[in-house]
Amino acid sequence: MKKGIYLLFITVKKDIKVKVGSLGEIKIKNGLYVYVGSAQNNLEQRIKRHTLKEKKLFWHIDYITSHPYVEIIGAILINGPKSLEPNIACKLSQKFPHIKKFGATDDNACNSHLFKII
């Protein structure tokens, strides 16, 4: 699949503090999270990149996935237009706690793209 939307399932094994680019230092409690993202060129490569611990920190999610107490446990890939990404994020934001503006700097419709589901 070349492009589409993905849901990245992340477990945080201990409470952590992470400095995330423009958001500054944020606290993330242990638990299970889902991150909503998209890739417009190579979806599988994007997921593979997220699994690397050592990488250039570019996206907000990189600051979390590179942390030693964080593990990616799965992903769902969705073949669909980029416009689906904020729709999914908005639905999740109605049901789950989230970190304000995380992964959503280019999304005016939703408050976050990272949600604590357990």
C-alpha cells in the first residue's frame, strides 16, 4: 500500500516525560495509546520508521516511539484519502483522553492524534 491512514498502537511501560518539539515537555502515563497518522508516499515504510529507536526526531510521535519505555505493538493500515485522518482523530477525541495538539499541528479540526485507550 503506497498511501493511506494508519493507527499505531503503542504501549508505554512506565510514566515518562518527553520534550516534544513545539509542545515542550509533556507527561505520558503508562498504558496503551493509539496514534492516528497518514503517509502519502510509502505507508509501510512510515510504519517501519516508527519502530526504529534511533532516528532523526521529526514528527511528534518520533519523540515518544524513540523512548526506551515505549513499544509499538501493532498497526492498522487503511487504504483511504488523507481527509480520513482528521475524521478518525475527531471520533477518538470524543471517547478517549488525549494530549492536546499532539500530532495535530496541521489539523484544525481536531485537538490531538494521540489517545490513551487503556
